[in-house]
Amino acid sequence: MAPFAQDCKRCFKAFVFATLTALVAVSSSAVGAGRGWIWFGLLYALLAMQPNHAQDVIVNRDVNIDSLDRNTARLLITMRMTEWPDKRPVTVFVLPDKNPLHQSFAKRILDVYPYQLRSTWDRQIFSGTGQAPQQVADEQEMLQRVSQTGGAIGYIGAPPDSAAVKVIKVE
């Protein structure tokens, strides 16, 4: 099952659990004794339905594309595609493997698990056929490095305030 489908399934299960919790609390409350459970159930349902992170794929201003298909984005991030269509080299920046935004980006945008990305990068390094992307500490550094590096690609959690990078759509 695709990672996105699993996230939807998990969200649905959380919603059902919260709704059942609220119904049980309402049916078992005498004179408001179950109100705390109702609020807990509703709050849990709202939190469970929130998306983990929004993601925007960003590129340096000199990259002459406005959108990518999912497969091309995956090839770029896994470093299997090392040049842009205009033959300029691609520089990939990523967040640490345990970063929630990185995990969400891998699942939602690339439709792969984060461990699959790491496995691909490690295989390329150890076989001598490629290299790993450059890791940055946080989104601020990601924005800075992508804006200062020609041909760079990365991702952030929210649309940037800066015109130094370009947001591209992944279809």
C-alpha cells in the first residue's frame, strides 16, 4: 500500500476512534459527567485529521522549470538524475532522516518511505556509482543553501517569503 494511502487510513481510524469515544461519553454521561470525554474525543479527531506537514519543492531561481512529475522528482532526489534538461548539474539538499518534514516529504511527494531513500543513497555510495545529497540542519538553512547554489533543489514546509527560490509543482 502506498504511504499516502496508509496516512489516509490512519487518519480515518483516528476519526472513527474519536467519534466512538464521543458517542460513548455522551451515552454514559448522567448530568455532564462525560463532557470531558466529549471534548477529548473531538480534540483528538481534529488533531488526527490535520496533515503532518505541507511541503513545497523549491529550486534555485536559475532552474528553468515550473513543474515536475512525481517520477522525475523521485529521480532527482534519489540522485539518479544528475542533470537538469539544460545539462546543468543538479545539487540536492535534504533534511536529516529523522526530521518529520523529511519523512512527510518522502511519503507524500515522492511516494516512497524515508528508509528507501536512505537505502538508495547508501547503495550508490558503497557501489561507487553516485553520492548522497547534501544534508542541511533545518528549513532555514535549506532555503539559504538552495538560493545560493545554482541548479539546487530541496523542500520546505511552507511557501517561502523570499524571492530567492522558486516553488515548483510536483504532479
